[in-house]
Amino acid sequence: MARASRDLPKLQGLLLVGGSAAYLLAIAAAAFVTVSMSARDNAASQKELARKVEPHVPGDLIRTPEVILRKMSSNPQQSRQEIALLVQKIRTQDQQDADGFVKSLIKERSDLQGLPFQMGGACRMTQESSNLFGMAVGITHASLRAEDTAIIGKVDSVDRFMTHWNGQDPRPASRP
């Protein structure tokens, strides 16, 4: 067999090697395409499964049920005391277990069971996000204060009324 390959002209040998290389390259390309299509199909099926499992945001937020921790008194002083007691309860339970308050709340209330909760560090903001949130709150408060000031500034002052109208009511007098 070794002798037969020596007898082949060089061109035929090159064609044989080149054809074999092209054949192996075609097989490798087909394998690559198959693997990439399989990975794409797998990613698409995982994405579809995640879409089905995730909670859907309601189209109309007005119909979204409100979840409250506890009804508070309408008396501001009493509600402050209730909030202080609730904060103390949360701190006490969270000292025993990092997410103790939320876990006990889920056990006690059937309306919270089945809702998605993030626990531990996953539910806490990073320092950068916290700083950005604080800045956004500050900007919002400043904007609201500026809007309040702009509204107040549009109201005629008593001095302007006295100067412009000379203290007289600008409405026409009604006839008896």
C-alpha cells in the first residue's frame, strides 16, 4: 500500500489530501451548526418557560390588589405609636433570623402565600443604587417644592391688590 501511494502523481495526492480535509471541514461545520442550533433552541425554550412561570404585570394597575402589613389608626398620634411598635417587632424578629419578619408574615397571612419574595441580600440595594435613589428622591422633593412656590407666587398679594385696584372690589356692582 505504501508503494501504491508513491506511484500516484503529486497532483492526485494533493487532491486526495485536499478532499479529505474538505470532507472533515464539512463534518466539523455541520457539527458546529447542529450544536449552535440546539443551544439556540434550548435558550428559547428556557426563555419561554421563564415567561410562563414569572408573574405577569397587570395591564391595569388600578385593579392590582394592595397588600398592607396592618391597618393603621386614622389618628396620627396613635398610628405613630403603632408604627413604632411594628418597627420594634420587625427588628426583634430579624435579629433572630435575617428574614424572620417576612417569613413569619408569609406563614400567618394566606394572602401573601405564593407571592414572590426576595430574601437576604437579594432584596437589598447596593450602595450605588441607594445613593442614586436618594438623589432621585431629593430631586423630586425639590421639584415639588418649586412647583408649590410657583403656584403661591401666582397668587396676587394684598399689597399688589391695594396698589392696582386701590382697595376697591373690581367686580361690577350688582343692581338691586
